[in-house]
Amino acid sequence: MTQWLLEISAGVYVGHVNSRIRHRLWAKVIEMAGPGRALLVHQDSGEQRLSFTVHDHHWQPVDLDGVTLIRRPTERKLYNPALPRGWSNASKRRRFGRKAASPAAAARKQSEQKPDS
């Protein structure tokens, strides 16, 4: 690889090679990568003037109206069923601007309001 390209960082190679050399280098990269990931960005004709090739990568190039973009899959957050759903007491206080009364405090308040006989 270093015969045709410069290694600017660990595992990152840049350079300007013709398509025949690029295809041979890409085949060698795939062979050496095995189950690992690889990404190739190369010059291409078109408005964007570059093209992407991926190997065993979650990010996929997608053509949108002639422009190639990389689509990253979003990670779905899995909620813990053991945690209670809904607003927490702190968020209720923050949102409504007053202290949310606990059940024990509410019972004390009701007992204070009832007249003793």
C-alpha cells in the first residue's frame, strides 16, 4: 500500500492512483480486512466528483438526487421496563414551579384542614 499511497494516520492512506491500481488495492484491502471494516473514497465523474465504496460497514453510501451521502443507522434506545414510566417528581416541580406533595404530606395537610370535634 505504501508503494502507491501515503499513510497519514494509522490505517488511513491517501493518494492519487488510476482505476486499475485502485481496484487491485481494494481487493487486497478486502482480503486483509477479513471481518473488519473498510471504506474507500475515490475520484469519480459527476457533480460531487467522488465516490464511496464500503466493505462490512454499518454506514452505507446512498445516492440522493445525484449526491452521494453516507447513511448512518440510528440506534434505537431500549427502555428499561423496570423503571417507572412518566414524569419524575423533580421534572414535575421544574415544570409546574411548585413542590409536588408526597402522599404522606398530602395526608397531613388533609388532617390539619379537618376541624377537630
